[in-house]
Amino acid sequence: MITKEDQDFKEIISIIENAKENAFRVVNRELIMMYWEIGKYISGKLECGKWGKSVVEEFSNYIQTERPDIKGFSASNLWRMRQFFDTYRDNEKLATLSRELSWSLNLKIMGRRTDLEREFYMRLAVENSYSFRELERQIDSGLYERTMLSGNFNIMSAKAEKYDGMTAFRYSYVLEFIDVPANYGEKDLRKAIVNNLKDFILEFGKDFTFVGDEYRLQVGNKDFYIDLLFFNRKLSCLVAIELKVVEFRPEHLGQLEFYLEALDRDVKRPDENPSVGLILCAGKDDTVVEYALSRSMSPALVAEYQLSLPNKALLENKLRELKELAELEKNNDGDP
């Protein structure tokens, strides 16, 4: 039995933990700003010709000799500080965002190709409090490319507060962390996901809270079961996920729409938004999906999954082709 004192003690512990977290953020912010100023100083000396490349190594040796108690100032790290400053010197927005991340996360993100990709991973890491391992997994899985190909970059914006169930999802997901038999079925897939729920939520987004698997719905005198049911805190709605180990078929949508109707009538709370559904299938024909969804009034989406990390080079090439096509169409529209 939880006593009043136990509850009081938990509240005090919460105060302590919040204070420690805030203190860590302040210290980290000052550390990143220090690296920024050092990088700025080194960059200025190199640009005006007062320092050669060898001086940076001499400076590192000087610190290690004169102040061996100060760590983190190897020649390679000093060059990273210079790169850090040069990367964001003309982008105040990203420079500000970088102060919310640890140095290791900044180094990982700094190597991305464009400012748009860097902003994507910065916002993702800040909003989800990613560890280095979690961020590395998202980069390795080509999350930026997959999200951009879905046209859903706006969901990463801190200002994207308006409810729109569909922008919380992408059109493909990578489930390389699960282990299923060679000839697996939907039951095997569901069990494997539940056994690796932490990684599954990492792939979908940390705003997803697990409600249950084989979630029972009673309609009339019959029972029906949703494969996976989540609640999305940001969207404030239930999310029903139906698993299909085959290519998408139009009849799959009817089943999902039935579940959404039942959820909204019997499970959804008055203060929550309408339930959202996702059919996660082994493959899909985009034209078939477009036909199936064209007259659907339900907030539903069809996405495909793969059980191995995607080829990032192929994703990058596809994204580049789409950008080039969009630019070409833009230029053609401007022709007289």
C-alpha cells in the first residue's frame, strides 16, 4: 500500500531529478558554447594566415603539458571545434539548436550533407532525447531520406502542433531489429514486435505509447482483435496498427476502417482526437493504395516494412532524382 509519505517522497525525488537534468543541460550548453568560441578563434587565426596547420597541434601539446587536468583538447578535437564553427557560422538557427545537444551527438550530425538534413536530425534528437546509439540507428536506417520521400519533414518542426494524424507516419518502416522465422506469419511478426517494443517505438517515434496487442473489441455479439494498439501523445489519439505479411490488398482497408469506427464509438475518450489507422504490410502497389484510399473518409495510411537496413545510397539517389524532377517541373512552370 502506498502511503501519503511515499507519495511525498516520490515528489521530492522528482524535484531532485528535474534539478539534476536542468543542471546538466546548463553545463552542456556552456560546454558547447565554449567549443564554439574555441572553434571561432582557431578559424579566425587560420583564415587570416596567423596560424598554420601545425600550430593547432602545438596548441594541443601546450594544453596537455601546461594543464594536464584539462581533457578533450586533442589536435583532432580542436579541428572538430573549428569544423563545428565553420559548419554553422552562417546559420543562426542550427547554431542555437546545436547547444541543446551533447558534443558526441553534434559530431554525428555535423557530418550530414545538407543543413536541412542536419536540422532534421537535430530536432529529432532534441524532441526525443536520443542517446548516441539511438541517433546512430536512425541515421543508419536512412530516416531522413525515408521521411523526405514521404513528404513529411514538417512533422519534425517544433512548431508543428496542429493535429494531423497522417503526418505522424511515413510510407516505409525498417524493422531490422526483429527476428522472425523464414516462413513467418502475422502472429510471428506481432510477437517479434512486442518482444522488441523499445526498438519498434524508436522507429515509429517516442510519442507512441503501447496500449496492447490483440486488443479486443466487442461489437454486437462478436469479438474482434486489433494487432497492435498505441496512443500517440502528441496527436492525442489512439493508433491502430494492422499487420500484413503479404502485399496490400484493398479489402485490408475495410477491416481497418471497421476497427477505427469501433474505437471511436466505444474506446476513445471525449477529449481525444479521432483514431488513426495504419496498415503495415510486406509490400504495396502505390496505384492500388491510391485507388483504395481515394474515397476513404477514415484517417488511414498504408505503409510497408522491411526486415533489413535499406541501402542508403539507393535512398539518396531516389531523393536526389525527386528533387531534380521537382526543380525541372518548377522551371517548366515558369516558362512562357
